[in-house]
Amino acid sequence: MRKIFAYPLSVLFYLAFGLTICIFHPIQWVCYNWFGYQAHKKSVDYLNFSIMRCLNLLGTRFTFTNAYTLKRDQPIIIVANHQGQWDIPPLIWYLRRIHPKFISKIELGKGIPSISYNLRKGGSALIDRKDKRQSILAIRDLTRTLNATNRSVVIFPEGTRSKDGVPKEFATGGLITLFKAMPTAIVLPVTIENSYKLMRWGGFPQDIGVHVKHTVHEPIPVAGADPEALVKQLQDVVLGAFPSVRKHQPKSIIPAK
């Protein structure tokens, strides 16, 4: 019965979502080309706010818990688990004050209205996984900008999204690269729950009545920390906050302290 209701609501959602990204594409273009970075950034904020409202048509609820005041006096590395594409709009909207940027595969930089334009023009890094030198240069340029502007970057260190909500071990390479390139940064751990449920039946239909939760944990400074120990600490914090899946955690995942 739930899936039957999901079909018409998913049609409504995709119509609203498609219309939203098509409307915001020229808005972004005008903001970027006529008014510059700040105006473009505002348009991206409201694009993601609107995407969340589209998801509300499915009965999706969002809870974003953040008890910490985030200052703009140093760059920030946002470290989160990854469950799907719907992880991202709440991160951009609720953390808009710290200007989140992304490290994305180069293929996403074209073909998707609004989203591809933002990745190309909004300050994120597009990397070619087949070209190591290009990837290194793109990340280097991104981190230089972040250090100079005290903005933030989002990284999903599991490497791939969890399709069943069960967390995966963190890969160390990308995190340690960012730690070394951004030694004055603080790290902001974020636990994301339930967004994978929206895609439980694939892309269509989307599930209905899902409660997507984002929980921000205490920031951790990069300075003075051993990089590998910091990766393990972040894994403990982010993945250890899953009460619903802790019993399913692989033995290789370090338990939360």
C-alpha cells in the first residue's frame, strides 16, 4: 500500500524538482555573471531550500541538529557519511553561513540544470578520477581558496554511498590530503541518517514519509592532531552515532568510545 501511494507522489515530486532546477539555472547564470559570487551563492542556497520543499511533497521531514556556533575565522572540513544525493541539500541550506563546497567527479559538471552549473561556477572542485594529476591540481586550487576565504568543503570519506544505511569504513587518503593542505582548519563531523530510504526502490518511486536527520558533532581542530588518529576519531564520532544500525556494524568499524 505504501508503494502504491508513492507512485503518484513521486510523479509530483519529479515534476516539481525538474521545474525547480530548470528555473534556478538561469537565475544562477544572471546572479553569477551580473552580480558576482555572493549573489550566486544566495541563489544556490535557495535552490537547495527549494529542493527540500520538493521533497516535502513526498512527506519527507528534515531535522538538522547543530548545537555549535561556527565562526568564519578559519576554514572548515565537513566530514559526513553518505547515503544518497538527498544528503546534500540540507548541508548546503543549514550550513550556508560557512559556504560549503564539494569535491565531485567531473561527470557531474555537465548535463544537470542548476546543479552542474553550481559545481562549475560555485567554487567546488571537479576531479577526473582517471587523471590523477588533474585531480591533485583541482583539489590544490580548492584548498588554497578555502584557506584564503575561510569557507568549507564537504567530504564523504566512505568513498561511496551506503544504499542500505549500514556505514562503511572511512578511507584515509582524501581526509589526510585535506588535513595537510588545510592545517589551520577545524573538522566538523556530521552524521546523516535515513536519506537512503528515499531510494529504497531505486529512483522511482521515491519512498514517502521519510525522516531525514543530520546531526552535527563537536568541531575538532586539525592543528596538533596526528592525521591517521584524527581519521579514526572522526569515524568513531560519525559512524558511532547510528543507534539504529550499530548492531549491524562490521567488525572492522571502530566502535564509538
